[in-house]
Amino acid sequence: MAFSELLDQVGGLGRFQVLQMVALVVPIMWLTTQSMMENFSAAVPGHRCWVPLLDNSTAQAGVPAALGPKDLLTVSIPPGPNHEPHQCRRFRQPQWQLLDPNSTATNWSEAATEPCVDGWVYDRSTFTSTIVAKWDLVCDYHALKPMAQSIYLSGILVGAAVFGQASDRFGRRLVLTLNYLQMAVAVMEWTSTRARALAMTLNSLGFSFGQVLMATVAYGVRDWALLQLVVSAPFFLCFAYSWWLAESARWLLITGKLEQGLQELQKVAAINGKRAVQETLTTEVLLSAMQEELSAGQSRASPRALFCTPGLGLRTCVSTLCWFAFGFTFYGLALDLQTLGSNIFLLQVLIGVVDIPAKIGTLLLLSRLGRRPTQAASLVLAGLCILTNMLVPQEMGALRSALAVLGLGGLGAAFTCVTVYTGELFPTVLRMTAVGLGQMAARAGAILGPLVRLRGTHGRSLPLLVYGAVPVLSGLAALLLPETRSLPLPDTIQDVQDQAVKKATHSPPGRTVLKSTHF
């Protein structure tokens, strides 16, 4: 492809690309804190019903001095399923007979209890304030917490739906300045073929560092409102310097904006120290080098082409399924860390730390094994780790946490792969639309993921079964995709079809070859 040759001349991995990646990874880290903040701002603190003997000074005045808080708790709150004080019910009247050492469970009945009609008292030793404690999202209202998570993620789905197509029409930088969801592909289109996977992996590591950053910030800020302010304020800085970011020259040239594309390429050549190339780059050189691509790119591609064009339909469906599997399982587990262990700060750090070698290993596998097997293996292994947890007893909490963290690490590897793979499967004229569609699928999965936890009332292992089965099935489906390792990025739909034809033509003799229209 002609643009790949032009990019190699001005520098496919130089000072400009390093600055560009750093400028984009920083907001990715803070974007991750926004996604993971629910673990802390919506943490469920220990709670019990408000009762007069413990929480009303007037009622306490008539209590014998010999009775301590533990005794008053015994006569006011029935034991819960785990033999701790019940979190959602209280006795209608104090059950003084329970103070008798010889008392048994038959000394009181369910009819003697009632819901927390006067509200709840929360343990504020870990968090001074959370949205759960502020709006009492517990007991009969506990379903409102995952619903709130799903509503938040619904807003991101709308962003993915709107801004993916908008950036194909109006450009990467303008849309990026307004919305950072498209930053990953903006990096991809400025790197050479050999450095593409490296750039995307570094970009993906921003999410890993963001996991650790989230735990660090939340450990120091225990109030939910102040925490939201702290993790949101840095985006003002990101917005300020986003105007420096370069527009995708590939997109500018393919859409006919030759002068702007030339200026961007000359700027990159200057930053990368390619002064001689900068002086020789002219409009005539671009027209001569990219004549075929420019003529093909004049007709604007419709999003319908992703499904209706031979050579793109299967790619669209399978890659979208891989995005969905990541969002569904990752957010279903990662936004409910309290069920994985008692120290959610440590778990959040571990998820980020495990994510780093997983993604670096993915980079090596992408270059050695290829995109297709790496995508399939990462999803399948993540799903198997989660399914294995169904066989581990509840009392083996450390092992269950370890398997969950490993499963999330596998999903992190799958995310790295799908961001690289999706960008290589689709032509420039539709790349951001395809990525936007994938992000929509991931966010749709993220919306459904937290809601699956509500099915746990029908069986403790049911959510794990669903969370594990979806990535396994998606990983197997990824084997239907074509391999794109070492191939240049396609610029037009015709380029995609030409790649399929070349693949069929160069297949070894005696091997069954799928028709190009099936890719």
C-alpha cells in the first residue's frame, strides 16, 4: 500500500509516534479510573437496621448499664445467613430472652422480625461515604446498584455509536478532542506495519496502569463525591493538549484532503528528523504514489457495507462478538470486586499488575503466532479460568480470587488483541466505524454483565457459568477470521477483497480454500 511506504519515509516509529502515544496513554489511564470507580464509589459497606436501643440516645437511657453494645445487638437484630447480624431485618421488639445462655434459635420466630423501616446504619471504617450508603441501595434496593452501573455504561455505548462513524466522516482529531473513545485507532494509523502491534499494546497498557492508579487514588480518597472530582479533573488538561495531536494523514488522503494530509506528513517528517524527506514531499508526489487509493476513496463508504459487502460481513460479525465477550465478562466481574475478596484495593492493584505481563506476552504472541490464534486462545483461556471457579468451594477464597484475577488478565490480553485485530481487518474508509461498532458491542456487553449478577439468587454458580461460556464460544468463533499478521493496513474495500484473493491464490496445493467472499 502506498501510504505505508510514505509513512516509512517520514518515520513509522520515531519521536513523533512516541509523543503521540504518550499524549494518548495518559488520558487512557484516567479513563480507566472512570470505568473502575464503581468498585469504590459504589462499594457496599457493612450495614444493619437502625434500632432504638443502639442508635437512639433516649431509648438507651432506660437500658441497664450492665448491658453492652454486643448484648443490645443480640436482642435487636436477628442472625443472618452467615450467622452475623442480619443486614436487612430487625426484631419488632427487643428479644430479651436471647440473652439467656441456654437460649436457642427456637426462642424467636421470623414473624418477630420486620424490614429496616427506619433505615440503616453503615460501617464507615473503610469508606466515609459511598453512593450505596447515601441512597440506601441495599436489601430490597440492592438491584439498583448494578442497574446504575448499566445506565452509566449505556452512556458510553451511545458515545461509541455516535463518535465511531463521526470520526470516519469528520476526522480523528476533532472527534478525539470531543471524546477520547477513538484514541486507540488514532495511534494505529500513524505507525508502520512492523510497529503497529507494539503501539497498540502500549496503548492498551494504559488501561493496566489505570487499574493500579484507580486503587491508589481510591485508597487515599474514601469519599465518593471527592473521588469523582479527583479522577475527573485531569481531563481538562487532556482536552487542552488534544489540539496538538495530529490528524490521521491516512484518513485525510483517502478522503481527498491532500493539502492537509501533506502538511501532517511534513510535520511528522520534521519531528522525526527526516528533513530531506520533508522537502521532497509535494502534492504531486502524493498524487503519483496514491493514485489508485485516492480514486477508490472518493466514494464514501456506508456503514451498511460492513455487513453487505462480500469480504466484510463475517469479519464484522465475529470481531463484534469478540468485543462483546470482553465487555460482558470483564465488566461483569471487575465491577464487583467485593465478591472476590475482602480487600478490594489489593484486588484492583492485582488486576492491573497481572494485566501488564499478559499484554506484553500478547505482543510477543501476536508477532510469533499471529492475530487469529492469539485472539482465540486469550478468550478461551479466560473463559476456562472463570468456569473453573464453579468447582472451587466458597471457603477457598484465595484460590477463587486468583482464578478470577487470571481470568481478567486473559480478558485484558483479549482486549489488546481485538484492538489490533479489528483495525487490521477493516479498510481505512470504514475502520473507525468498525471500531465504533466493536465498542458498541463491548459496551452492550458491559451493560448486560452487571445485570447477570442478579441471577445469582437462582444459583450462586449461574453468573460464573454465563461469564465463562461467552468468551469460550467467542474465542472459538475467532478461528473463522483471516490472519492479518505482517499485512499492510487496507485503505479501501477493494484492498480487503484483493487480500482475500491473494490468500486464496497462494494457498498450498491440495488444501481446501474458502472463497474470498466468505472472509
